[in-house]
Amino acid sequence: MISIIVPVLNEVGIIGPALEALVQQRGDFEVIVVDGGSLDGTCDIVQLYPLQLVRQPPGVPAGLGNQINRGAARARGDILVFLHIDVELPPLGTALIEAALADPRFIGGGFVPAYRGAVPASERLPLAVVELAWQAGPRLWHIFAGDTAPFIRSAVFQRGGGYPPAGFASDWDFAAKLIRLGRLAESRIKSGSLGIAVLAAAYGGSAQFGGR
């Protein structure tokens, strides 16, 4: 089973469409949304979907790393995926992850990201440059941080001490830990003319969802 862990905090504006897309994944998977203390109705929307909600316990330090570790503690899967709420897996995302880790030599991996959504004409070229730089990390050096939806075998995650609890740059700390823990797989599917876009992220302040 794959456990998709989604940390959230005050995401009422985008969480509905994000979860609607996520629950359309196929195969044996579960979704665990870990709230960091939202005050805007985020949790009310989460409860409309067939998934697990983990709330912020009183007195427990907030922060991305702590949220992810709480979600991992509830996970039943032997593969963990850490997904930002403004990032969308491709339609066959869970199948791609399973295929990548069918090879026992790999302990985890991630996706090559791409922007989605409407972009003003004046910003298309600068955004394309940013996108290429953004893709260089996972493609060239297997740096899977944040918006690359990093995944890892649960047993390796536990053995490695979990997600770094640091309040700042914990995503990058985890990316470095992944590299130290073992061999990583890059998941990709062909999309349009580029052939590298496998993960969709919101452009600007508004998430755009749908198949790519």
C-alpha cells in the first residue's frame, strides 16, 4: 500500500479541488491529511472526503516536519509519499511510484516537476527558465525536495529517523537525507512535447488542477 501524506495549514481556498484530484488515483493507497492548526475551515472540507485527518494536538510544536512525522506514524503503507497541497500527482502517479520501487535497489525517489495553469504572456519566458532550473535538481542530482513529491520505503524512513523536524528548510534537509539513505528513482511520464512533466504545481497564488 502507498500512504500519501499531505501536510496542510489554512488551505481552504485550494484544498477541495486538490483532494478531489488526489482521490482519483488508482490502486492500493490511502491519503492522510495532517493539519497544522488551521483556523479557516480546512478541516471541515477534509472531512468530506474518504481519507484520514490528523489534527494538531494541543501543546505539540507546529511545523512541516512534525506534521509529516505524525502522518507517517498513522500510515499503513510500505511506501510513503509526501505531497504538498498545491502540487498534483499525474493521473498514474501511484502506479509510477510502485513501478519505481519494484526494483529493490531503490529506497525512494521523486518526480520531475512542471508548472500548470494559465500564465500571462509576459511571464511565460521567465517562468520557462525558472521551470528548467527547478527541474535540474531532480533530473541531474536526484534532489527531491518539497514540490517533487518525494517518496520512500516506510521501513527506510523509520530507520533513517523520520522527517527532519527543523522549522526552516526541512524539505531540503529531507532531500539531503534521501541521498544519504540509498539509491533514488526518478519517476516520469511523457507529456506534450517536453516528455518530462510528471508533476503539476500551481502557478501564482491559485492552484490549477486537472489531467496533463
